Amino acid sequence: MKKIIIAAYILLCICLTGCGGTNQKDYGENYNQEQDAQNFSMIRNAAATENGFYVLQDQYVYFIDKKSKKAVPLCGKPNCKHKDNSCNAHFTHPENIQAYAGNLYVVAGGSEELTCSLYRISLDGSQREELKVLFRYDSGDSGCSLDFTIHRGYGYMAVNWMQKDREKQQLYEEYVKKVTPTHSLPANMVKAFLVGGLICVSGQAVTEWALAAGMDEKTAGTWCSIALIFLSALTTGMNLYPRLAKWGGAGTLVPITGFANSVAAPAVEYQKEGQVFGIGSKIFTIAGPVILYGVLTSWVLGLIQYVAERW
């Protein structure tokens, strides 16, 4: 669930300027760079002063001198290597930087876990202070975007964050668990054995009938294959074979009937697209690779046998 929280934080003058008092100062209607907002919802990672620019980059605040155009980390600590969070220029996940009344204000991760705080840092980087925890993240929040600006003694902040809806997530997980079929390997093996065995028994019955009719063993085997393929294609078109396959699993795929089903099923599914672009192009989508590599393998093995016999 997406929450949009727009809050105006009235930061006391003591937090922003170090001054107290309850009287509202009249700044007039003219723009004052020292007191008026420099930007809002436009440039979050940069602030400008008379001497240069302050930029957030890779969790550090850099000062860019207007004259030299050189960028240096904003840290006044002597002998600081600017490589860890002990550096005054380092901030955890900084979101915004503002220049106001002779100081810089940075919104970044707080010193406490799951917090977002307002920091004040001097323009030379020698002084840094965590002024106030602006808000606390919830463990279910998946992220947020933030705008912050200071205008005439007041701080204004808009937070837009994505919050995980735990209740909906839990209901969804329960639904998925409910509709997901549970599988038992021993039960599936028994079903596959029964279905595959029944198909093989049916094929053997056709063979025995052909032999009893006076056919030789090779012809009887051919009639067995023809009967099983015909019955598989017929039951596929009647939507009976898919139901049997759903229950019997691999038992319906291993025999020759499974191969016949793999040819007939795409033809039935794509018949609405026409004879050429439907049935013609899709009929061997599944069985095509089997036929291709089966024929190719038989050629290779036949060639090997031929060469071996000639030698």
C-alpha cells in the first residue's frame, strides 16, 4: 500500500539558526537567498552559496569552489582520510542538502537504526550536529523518497514511501498455499505405475489379439502401435487424455501414447489459427525436437554400424 505523507515540520529557530523567540520575523516579499528556499522538488543533492556549491555524491558532501572548480570532501577534521563514517562529510543514505543562514542542513539516515534525521554542518566542514530525528522507518517499509526545504525559519518536508501491506501479503501467501497442489512422491510413483501399466497391458492385449488372428509377431507389434497412437490422439481431442495425464503423471508420458499426445495436443490447441499457421506450424512444437534428434541419432548410429561391419 502506497502511503503519501506530506508533513510540514515547524522546526524551531533554535534548531535552524540557533536563535530563540516566538515573534515571527517579517522578511518582506522580496527574495532573500539567505532566508528563502533555494529549491523544492527539483534539485535535492546540491546547494549553492557565494563561494561555491555543495553536492551530495556517493554518501559524501563535496564542496566545489566557484573559482577553481575543484571538488573536495566537506570535512574539517585534520588527517581525515574521508573513507568511513567518522568523516564529517560522510552521511548514510543522504536524501537532501540545503544551505541556510550560514550553515548546511542535510537529511540522511540517523545515528539510530531505522531513523531519518536532520543534520547541521558548518560551511567549512569543521562542525557537525544531528539536530532532530524527523521520522522512524517501520520494518515493513520498502523504501521512500523525500523532499526537504527551509524557508524563512521553517522546515518543510514531504515523504512518499512504499509500505508493505502485511495483512494483504499474509492473505496472498495463505491463498497461494491453499491453491498450490501438494505432491507426494510415493503416491505419484504408484499412480504413474498404475496408469503406465494399464496402457502397456492394453497394448499387450492388442498384440495378443493380432497374434490370435493369425498375424506374425512383427505385424502384431505394428497393430499394437497403431491402436495405441490412434486411441491417444482420439482421447486428446476429446480432452480425456490430459485429465488422465494430470492424475497419472509420468505414466502417460513414457509409453508411445505420450508421444502421440504431444503431437495431437498442439494441433488441437492452435487449430483456430488456421491450417498452415496454426496446425501446420505448431503440430511438431513439442515432438519436433524428439523426431529431429531421433532421426539424426539413428543416422549416426547406422553409419557407425556400417563402418564397423565393413572393417
